[in-house]
Amino acid sequence: MTVFRKIKQSLLVKGKYQRYILYAFGEIMLVMVGILLAFQVDKWNDNRLNRIEELKYYSNLKEELLSQRDNIRGQSNSNEELMKQFSYALNIINENDRSSIDTLSSIIPNLFNYSDFDQKGNLYEVLVNSGDIKLLFNTEIVNGIRDLEGRYVYLNRMEAIHWQIIAEHIIPGVSKNYSFVNLQPINPDVLYSNEFQNVHYMLLRIMGEKNTIYQNTLNEIDVLVGKIDKELVSEL
């Protein structure tokens, strides 16, 4: 700038006003370019810091999703195992197979068991309420989180219905007709009654629906984790 100032003063002394104006204009342009570059550097730095925060959130989100996936897989496996037992018990009841009463009796205590994912909290709500949603520029991931929460709500509702069947139908019926000490029915005929048949049928319907939701939820988590992985391997 000192050089430009000396040149301008020299031009003024020599009366070369046109060249003076050109040099003055050049000096102004240099100042403007410097300001623009400074703004651009600040903007680039802000974007870089935001990207670091975004990737950090993706990393934490992936860890949370993988933990939930493991939980759901465990609940799904438990649900499938119970379904096999109850389906076998229902066949015994339908066929009135009295020779298999010991097997049927051994399954009865498991009527009180049920898979329960019971997801607490809401990832999408936390994301919105905390303002962190502004850090995530991948709308597919954001929408995926929202859709996944919808799955969790439906799954928790089905698990609540499952427990309701246990509380309202199984506990009262089994408690009066089954000895948990001896693991034997007090009245064997009750195990082959329409009431017990209907209980097994209701449970299998609910558990079949739960199994479908479990699998769909696991698929959605896998897709979401895949999209997060693509973000994590991308450059800052």
C-alpha cells in the first residue's frame, strides 16, 4: 500500500490525473479482494468446523443404532423361539394329543415370557429439540431417523398389547389351573380347552406381527448405518 501511495503522489505532482485514478482504483480493488478472501477463509473454516461436528454426531448416532440393533436382534430371536414353542403347543391342543401333556405342561410357564425392546427416548425428538438437526445436511439420514422412530413406537405398542394379553388372560387362567411348584396342571382338561387354544392363537398372531416389525426395523437400521458410513468415509 505504501508503494501505491508513493506512486499516486508522484502522479499528482506530475499532473497525470488519469493514471492516478487508475492506480487509486487498483488500490481499492486490492482492498476489496483482501476483504473477500478473508470472508471466504472464515466461511471455509466455519464449514469445516460444522462438518467436524456433523461427522461426530454421525459417529455417535451409528454407535447408538448398532446398540439398538443388537438389542432388537436378541428380542427377535427370543420371540421366534417362543413362537416355535407356542405353535407346537397349539398343535398338541388342536389334535387333543393327551400323550404329549407333559410337553404341553412344560411350555405353559413360558406363556408369561415375552420379548420387550421397550425403546426409551426418541432420537428424532432429541435431534430437533437440541437443535443438532441443523448440523446434519444429509436429509436421507434425518428422514431415516424419523421413520425409524415410527417403527419403534409401533413396536412398543405391539409389545404393550402382548403384555396386556398375558395380564388379562394368561395370568388369571394359568394361576387357577397350574401348579408352578410341580410344573403340572391342576386340571389337565383345562390345557385342552377352547380358552387355552384361543390364548395360544392370540399370542401367535401378536408375536408374528412383532417378528415382522423386528425384521423390518433391523433392515431400516442397516440401511441407515450404511448411509452414515458413507458420510464418515467422505472427506472433510
